[in-house]
Amino acid sequence: MKKTSMPDLEEFKAMLRSKDLKATPQRLAVHEAMMALVHASAEQVTGYLRVNSKTEITLTSVYNVLNQMTEAGIYAKRTSQDNRMYFDINSFNHVHLYDAVNHVFMDFDDRGLLELVAKAMGGRKMKGYTMDHADIQVICRPTRKKKRSIPV
């Protein structure tokens, strides 16, 4: 059965061990921030850690940890419409809603949509390629005029 929830701290430590990576205080602090933020830029993670953590970590180190976790397949990357890089603690296949006004990613639980796209694409010939998975991002706008306050 495929994982469909974010890794808690113990699962994260096990994932690090399986990739021959150490559970350093910096990696653990970044993961704790990501558990709270779910989708975040390195700047957002750094800001969160400055307020909520005793672990000292620079923006450069946060970028390094987030990129290491992405390369290890523990996190995923997302790019916003305003061309900013966001990291996703949930690396399993799922649908995203992207708020194009507030530049926020949200998980959208729709297994049926993923299955529908996979079924529709599964039989198609793509010369020289096979389908890995469908990455669906639905771009939307808030229905209310008031903008949400997003920490940077």
C-alpha cells in the first residue's frame, strides 16, 4: 500500500536511515517546520524556525536540507506561478490546488481524478516514454475578495 500521509518525526528518521543520511538537528528542525507548513519556500521555513525553534540554522542551510530531502525522494518540489520554489512534505502522488492570488499550495484529496488521468494516459503511446505518474495542479482563485496573510 502506498503512503498517503505526511511522515511524522519517527517516520522521517527511518526514511533518513534508509537513505544513509543522519538525523541531524538541522534536518529534524526543518522537518518539524515542514510538518507545520506542509508546502513552504526555504524563506518560509527559515522564518518559522526563527520563531519556533531553538536550532540555529541559516537560510542557505535550510535550502541545502530541503534540496537534500527532495533528491532523496522524501520531499517534492513545486513551482508557483510567480516562479518561486516551494517544497512539499508529501512526496506521494496527490492533487494540488494552487491559489494564484495568495501563492499558496493546498493538497486536494481526489484519488478518483488521479486514477482517471492514469487510466486515460496509461494506454497512450508516447514515443520513447512511459508514464510515471500524473502530477495535477489545479490553479484557482479565492471566492472572497479578502486576501489571506501568508508568511514569507
